[in-house]
Amino acid sequence: MNDGKAQWPSPTIPGWRLIISTAGRFWAFRATPFPAKARQAGAEPDLDADTFAEIQAAVERQEEIARRAADAQGAES
């Protein structure tokens, strides 16, 4: 039986949980916490945006902050 509502595949970003509000706004939450150094460097584990492309870009920025923090920590060792 069909309720008449279209079923669309949900967009995904590996390592992040996505929620799409009824208003069409995207929210992303990192599945595992960022390490302390990444958080201190400014990595945000929860984001929001108007489009999937914007949320993808925002997630990539946060992951880049975390990578740089990890690289800096590795250079200090």
C-alpha cells in the first residue's frame, strides 16, 4: 500500500548524522566526538545549513580543522 508520499534516498556524510527538518534545513552531528585538540582548534561537532551542498562544505571545513590540529600535535611529538 502506498501513502502517496514520495520516498527519496537520504543524503549521507560518512561519520556524521544528518537531519533534514520539515522546513528543509540540514543539520549535521558528528557521530564520534572530535579529539580535544581539534575542539580547541575550533572544530564544531554540530552544524546547520540551508542546502546539502552547504552542509557538506561545512562538514569538510570542520574535518580540515581537525586534520590540521592532529598534524600539529604529531609535529610536536
